[in-house]
Amino acid sequence: MAQSGDDHSYWNATAGEGPNFPALAGDIEVDIAIVGGGIVGVTAARLLKDRGLRVALIEARRVGRQVTGKSTAKISSQHGILYQTLEKKFGEEKARLYAEAQEAGISEIARLAQVHGIDADIEPMPAYVYTNDESYVGQIEKEVEIARRLGLPASLTRDTGLPFDVLQAMRWDNQAQFHPTKYVAGLAATIPGEGSHVFENSRAIDYEPTRVVTDGGTVAARHVVMATHLPLGQIGMYYALAYPMAEPVVAAPISRVPPGMYKNAEQPGHSIRTHKGPDGRVWGIVAGNHYKPGHVDDEQRYIADIERWLAEHFDAGPVRYRWVNEDYTAMDQAPFIGWSSSGGKGYLVATGFAAWGISNGTAAAMIIADLATGKENAWTAMFDATRIKPIAGAGEFVKENAEVAAHLVSGYLSRKPKSYDQLAPGDAAILKVDGENVAAFRDEAGKVHAVSAVCTHMGCLVGWNRTDRTWDCPCHGSRFELSGEVIHGPATQPLGAKVTG
Ligand code: FES
């Protein structure tokens, strides 16, 4: 079945078909239930199984093809210019724990791929952050100084291998890139057996800390791990503590191949990595500036910007793949990983990776495996998921939640087309129909697809994602198919269908 938003990703298109896993049918009991089949959920499942536990991984769609399968998949502890922010907000010791966790995540991916013989195209590769803006030079120099103090493999250089000069850059050694969908699918394939399971096309529609209900059956467990990008529904109120950002990504074959993974410090953002495709050509995978989900004007502007940049510098062929990914950033910039309530209660959660989900996600799975089995983990001092009011992010908290309030009232998309008749083929709009807000799209065959524009999470109006042809919620990042089906939460219920008359 075509899944519009997922099929556009280069990674999903080049991963091959399998493996396929059954949907949950009936009621089962395991030790740990894990909701969400991305890198966090699948890695946690594998690590818990290694400790002799029975696990059930429950994925609403296909394993590895949502957020992980739409990322740029850099395996790196170099997260833009982050360490000076972490040190300022949390202190040197906690910044060191963050660094240690990322480096451990990198090693763990290599270990798991090797132990299980997973063909995930892992390529060792240095990572660079560079700038051509004078005002970032000092920040890059400071970042290297802090990173080295924290034990990270950082150095300053202007010799980047990019096909243009830079004012300053920092290089991280011992990093890597890989094929994220192949990795997650390969790891997931090792899980079924000895009382453990992987279920696809099984959406959690109800949940509590010891039980997950899907429309095919129920999984009872000692603990439930919410590995769903943002914890579902109202859990932990993480939707108010982390804000969603979308980023456009494109892929095209390139002739000028740079010898590393790169990201600039300034805006508009340009991030590039490469991959040798099944066709033998090297592809450039480029991500652009972040913007609020559903803000289609920004999406179109940033897509155009990265396509121009790719063509200008890397001798690129035609862009073949375009898609939009999303991630959450915590108000205080550090992920939330661990128990959702103090005293080892509630759910085990992992969210707020700020687009650095490969190393963070793997480290999160390592933490979750410890906590679920009663073991202490020193990294939890950094990632404590019960820091309910992150003081270090108070300003962001006020700003982001004010924007949410605005989207509840008016939404984003212009109301220029006033009726279904005024929608041209390929156009989308939020219409007022019989007093209700309707999200409407007319396809090239002239058929109108109309659903309620009111997000089923907390009532914001969704916005149009022209690249993926999905409805994306600017408030907390839920995404929906044209049919209203949930792509990912925090919403768990579809947008209501509308009759177009
Ligand atoms: Fe919260 Fe839409 S995701 S209102």
C-alpha cells in the first residue's frame, strides 16, 4: 500500500522491500512492550532481548520508515554547535555525560551491525561544521576547545574537502554514516523468537504503563516504552516541553563527491552527506533549514534553496527524491530520556533529539535497557525525563506555547480558495465549509480529498506539506495522510473524513 509521506525518502526507496512483520492479532503478554519501530524502539528491543527479556515491538506502520528512515543518518557526536550551550545551561559534568552517551551510541551501532551481520552500508567518515559567516568563527573555535575538554575528537581546520573555501571549520574524527532504513530493518529482523515479537501495521490506540491496546489485540507487560518520536497523547506533557521542527531533504546523484559529512553553522542551513546507491552512483543527501511543520511557504523556499546549493557546488544530476522530516527540540536543548514520572514509574520515554537522533536514539535505547532491568545509568543525570519545567529553556517555553495558542485559533494556510470549486489541481487549502475548518486537496485527476483540519491531538489547525502531500500540525508535530490517517503522533486518532458534495 502506498504511504505517501514515507515513499519519498531516498532511504525507504533504496532499502528493498523486506522484512515484513505481521500485525498483532490477539492478546499477548511479554516483559516489555515497546511502541514505535524506529532506531530507539528497535535498538531497545534488541538490547532487552539480549538481557533475556521477552519484548514486543509495536509499530503503527513499517519498521524504520518513519522518522529514522527520513533522517540524514549521520552517526556522529558532532551536533552543530551544541556543547557550549549544554555547558552553559547544565554545567561541564553534564555536558560530558552527553558527549559520552553520543560516543557510546556510535560504538554501539557498529557493534550491533557487526554482531548481527547487518548490511547497513556503514562508512567511517569525518564530520565537519563550517562557516562562511564571520560572526560564527568564534563559536566554532570555542566549540572545539570545549569539545576537546569533554574528550571528543575535535580539531580546527580550513581544509574540509568541500568544493569551496570556508572561513573556519571544525572536524570530528571517528564518525560514520549509514543507511538508516536498512539498519533498523536488519536489527528488527533479529528480534522475533524466544517469546519476543515485532508487529507492523499495529497502531496503539490506548495505553497505560503496563498495557498497550491496538485494534488487533492487547500487549500486557511489566513496562511500556514509548519510542514514538514524541510520547503519545498527553503523556508527560512533553508536547509542551519540546517543539517540533520540520526540515526538507533532497537526494540527487553527484559527480563532485566530498570526503566527509558537512553542515554549516549559519542560516539558511545546508547539511550534506553521501551514499553509494544501488545503481552504483554516489548520491548527495542534503537537508535544509528548519521551519514549523505545515508552513508550506517556508518548506518550498528551503527546498528550492538546497536544490540550488546542491547543483551549484556538487555537479548534481536531477533531484530524484524530496521529502520532509521532523524532530523535536526540548526547550532547554537536551533530550528527555528515562522514566516519565519520578520513582521509576510511568512510561520509559525518549524524545527531543533536535535532529540528532541516530547517536541520541541509540544512547536512549541503552539507557532504557538499563532502567527497564533495574540497573542504574549515569547518563540519566543529563537526560532526566522528569525535569518538568526546564528552567534553562523558560524563554523558549513561553514563545513556543504562545505560537501554539495562535495556531489553535487561526492555523497557517491562507484561506484564498474559498470553496472546493476554487481549488486547482495540485492545490490545497483550509476551507470553511458549513462553519467547520476543512483541509482540502485536489489531485491531478480532479478528485478532492477533504478531511477535518482540526488536529485530533489538541485541536490546532493542520498545515499543508506540499512535498509529501500530507497535513502536518504546527503545534506539536503530528502528521496525517490525505486520508486523515495518522503518520505519527502525538495524535493517535485520524482526521475526520468530510463529504465534498
Ligand atoms: Fe498537538 Fe496537533 S499535534 S494539536
